[in-house]
Amino acid sequence: MSEPDRRRIVSSRHLAEGEGWETSEFEYGLIIAYNAFSRWMQKCMNAAGMPELSSLEILVLHNVNHRDREKRLADIGFMLNIEDSHTINYALRKLLKLGLVASEKRGKEVFYRTSDTGAELCDLYRKVRKECFLNGLPRTGISGAELAEIASTLRTMSGQYDQASRAASSL
């Protein structure tokens, strides 16, 4: 299909006019992928037995569980690329209340780790993910190598958005 004949799939036509229109198409892809992924995480966690968690709380739980190592609030924010530590702190308080994570204060720092219950929940989530998502992935025709390349591109683009946000902050 030639470029003039190609249909542009965007969420905001006013952002898709002129040079760089492809960025608007990419951003629309991010929007719908983010919302689908958030919905998926919540449905997967619901199937694992914990319907009351938000997508952020699920991300925080998995991050705390990552590599079975204790994490500080700053570590979690850095890894998830979240500046607003208050939202992470709120998620951690809820996870603590539910008994999914435990905390230990050392000096001024608080370290978080998954409880046995939290680790078991992460394992149940992993099993639901395998059954409902991973087992169907081959039908998409996307190879593991292609997924790795997409992931690399997304990380590169996140760096571009981070740099642009710093530039916009100085205007």
C-alpha cells in the first residue's frame, strides 16, 4: 500500500497532521496497549484469587517479588519508571494490609519483600498467565525475537518521552 493510501489509525487527528504523523499512530497504539494490558493484569489477578488489586498494585507486587530481593520505595519507582512515589506508597500500604508484602525499617529506609502469601499469589498469577496468554501467543505469529525487539523499541521510546518531558518542563 502506498503511503498516501495508507489509512492512519490515530486517536487525535489534530496531532497526526504533517511531519511526524506516525508518532500519533504509535501513541494511539500505546494507549490501547496500556489499557488492554491494565485490564488483562486485573482479570489475571482476579482469576488468581485477588480481585481487589489495581493494575498499579499488581505491578508493585510483582516488582517486590522480582528476584526474591528486598526493595525500597525508590527502587520500585525507578524500576517501574514512576516519579510519583505517593502512588507507590499507597499501593505498598494496601499490599501490606492484605498481607501480600512485609516491611522492615532500617534507619530511615523501609525495605519491602513479598510475604509467603504474596509469593504464592504471584505464582498463581504466573500459572494463569501461562494458560490464558502465553499458550495463545504462538497463534499471533510474533516470535520471541520479535517480542524482544518490540520491547527494546519501547524502552528506547520511553527514553525519548522522558527527555521530551524534561524539555517541556523547562518551557
